[in-house]
Amino acid sequence: MQQPEALTQECRLEVGASSRLPVDGGDVLQPVDSDANKIDTKGLIMLSLLRLCSAWGERSINFAVYLFLVRIFPNTLLPASVYGFCVTGSGILFSGSVGGVIDKYNRLLVIRCATVGQKFSMGIIYAVLMAFFLTPLGRGSPDLVGPPLAAFVGVVISGAILKVSTVCSTICIERDWASTIGSDSSQRLTKLNTWLRRIVSMMTFQPVTLNRNIQDLLCDLLSPLFVSALSAGVSYSFTASFLVCMTGASFFLEMYLTGATYHRFPELWSDRTSEARNDAAPIVAPADARTTSWHHRLLNFINPRDIICDFEEFRKLPVFYTSLSIASIYLTVLSFDGTMLTFLKDAHHYTDPFIAGQRAVCTVAGLTGTLLFPIISSKLGLVRTGSWSIWFEFVCLIPVVVALYVGAPIGATHTPTWNAFLLFGGMAFSRIGLWIFDLTQLQILQESLESHPRKNRLTSFQYILQNIFDMTKYALTMGLARPSEFRWAGLVSVIAVFVGGLLYTFMYAWRVRGHIAPHWRWLAKFKIL
């Protein structure tokens, strides 16, 4: 079934502004000038180290804070869910404004402010959690009343600051810096997206995107193993104190790397005029602004009217449905986040090293996906690669849900081997599809908004959508706080991935390509898919 030619042509122009995005035949036009594809090796190493340091701290605290909360408040998903819900809500509230700040102000100033907020909030969280282990605050199984409640609120507020700072840092490096450096070449951008992302995800468990490539993979793989080795080999209190010291050392290193990387790539400071960024002159607020009350300044910073207008513009673009598709995947508990970590420890009594090891297996599977991405996208094109990857993820998650319902009674000290294989094996294989789809969607988004004057503001709306679905997940587990009810949240997660596949396939791929037939041309004759 063909769409009207005008609509198809419009979508093609929108998504593939410079003909770098494959539309129908799967062929990718390659740049002629090979010099344009070269990247400053030393600058790339500095950029990777910067993302590595930032991601290591982020992934470490994302694993450690839930690990500590499970230890302090056992037998319930509620504290972990409340923390995740509030932290994610802060991301929803301020992500749009963060994108506007990145578009408006000096790149170096913005990322350094984000680094200060990130490391300061990390230090507070570790210090408060360490107090639970070393003082009467955490003795026994404390209830959320009195001093324990006040301490927990401090952790939540610091987590909110950490979330906003992390979003700012991520958009700076993964979206703004990388897309600016690779703006002249699709191959150069692909190299950045693939190489950078692999590092970070070896230290957690998230999908892949631009600078998260190498750095994300290293962080996804190693940081949970590192934290679990400290907690199991020494103690939780020592782990918290050690991470405080490591956060301080990382702060000074990142402040140096931001400056070195920024000056290494002329594209980062030569593409913004003094009128747009005010780089040549200090930013001085008008006299009336300096006398305005703080809440008026906050409202001007958030500026809801501008945010709504920009979102309406973003919603009308074909690429919006790819953002909505990947955001729906965030409504999942079938990853090693805080709620599932709590479920695995409380319901099945898995040890910290075992959980960290399974996360590592899933991360290696995700690394495989990033290695396959350039090969598959060159053969199928970006649009087809996205379709195949998201449906592959959905199929792999089906046995995971089966494992939650069959053969694993809650509270059992021994879980059948076949059940654990379905649970962890299905999650591992699903990471391949997830990370390929994430890389695909990232590059589609980058190339679609490359020439837009407010590309970072529009990109931040994807973070808002992701945070909305992520917060919905925590709201779901707050209502299903008992470990025995976790299986229902798992079922909802698979349905969310299914809906994401439908959105990408029918609302984006069909509109861009004019059909949704798979790569094998002979199947298109029968109009099967």
C-alpha cells in the first residue's frame, strides 16, 4: 500500500535533509570527500574519557543507591519506587528548559555547571546513605518516619538535582557536541555514535546512543561489578565512603577534560556567533531582572509558553514518532533498574555479585548490538534497521514474562535452572535489539534536526517523553509494591514494547518509505508486511 507521493516526498526531505538517511531502497549515499570523515583522534579520546568519567559516576550511583535502599528498607519496592518516581519527575519538569539553556549559552560554561551539580548531589546521596549504615538511623528495618524519613527526603532531593544535571550533561555531549562535530559527514556521525556509546554502557544497562557507545558499555559492564564487589567483599558503609572519595576525584578530572575537549574541536566554539551565545561578552541581566523575585525568574527560566510552542512544532515532525516509540520502551521493569533489583533480591534472594554478573552479560549482549549496528544499517538502511530491531526485542521479552509467571514461586530459596535461563537469557538477547534500535533512532533524530536552530530544545522533548514513561513505571511499582505483584508490571512492560513497535512501524517507517515491506523485495509483491 503506497502513501500519497507528496506526503512521502515531504517525509523524505524532513528525515534525510542531506540524502544521508536511506528512504526506500536501503542504499546509503556515501560522502565523496574522505577527509570530511576523519576525526581528531586525540580529541575523540578526550571526548570519550569525559563521557566515561561522567557515565561511570552516573551508572555507579544508579546501581548503588537502589542496592543500598534494598538493604536499608527490605521486603518492599516502595522506597525504591518513590525515589525513582520523584527523580524522574524532576527530569520531566526541567528537561525542556535544559535544552533551551544548551542552545542559548556557552557550551563550556553549561557543561561545567552540569558537572558541579552532578558531583555535588552524588556526594550528598552517598553521605546520607553512609549515615544509615554507620548511625542508629539504619538499625533494624527503619520505617519512613522521623529522622529516617528526613534523611530519605534528602536523598530524593539530591537525586532530583542529579537527574537534571545528568540530563544536561548527556544532551551536551551526546546530542549537541557530537552532532556538531559530525555534522559535515554521516559516516563521521555514525562513527561518533557507535564508538562513543560502547564505553558507557559497559557500566550500566541502558540502550545505546551517541557518546554512550564505548563509554556507556564500559560503564554498564564494569561499574555494577565494581560496586557489588565492594559491597559483598567489604561492607556497604565502606562502599558508600569509597564512592564519595571517587566522586570528588572525578570532579576535578572532568573539569579539566571539558576544557581540553572543547578547545580541541573548533566546531564547538566557532559555529555560534556572539549574538546567539554571547561568547564574547559576559552575560549581564537587565536591572529590572535583577530586582525580580526568585519565583518570577524561575517562571521565566521554565517559560511554559515557549515550551508548549516548541513541543507543538516537534509533534508535527515525522521523527516525533520515533521519539515516542523509544520513549514507550522506558515503561519497563524488565531491566536491571532499582525495582527489578529489589524484586530479585527480595523474592528470589539472588546475591549482589550474581545480579551484577547478569547485568554484565546483558551489557555484553548490548555491545554485540552496537557492533552489528553499522553492518546492519549499511545493508538495510536506518529505517528498516529500526523496524527489525524493535520487533526482535519484543520477541525476546516474551520468555522473560513467561519466567515471571511459571516455575518461580515468590520467596523460594531455589529457582529452577530453566526459569533463570528464560528470565536472564531473554533479557540478554533483548538488549541486542534494544541497543540497535536506540542507535538507529538516535541517528535518525540527529540527522532530522541537524539544521534546526533549536535542535537541542526539540531533542530535550525526547528526554521528557522518556522520563514520562519512566515515571509511569515507578508509579506502577508504587501501586504494585509487593514482590509477588512484580509479574504484572512485567506484563505491562512487554505491552509497552509492543506499542512502541507499532508506533515506529506504522507512524514513521510507513510514512517515510511509503510501505512497510521487509528487506526481501519479493515479499513486497505480496503486500504481506
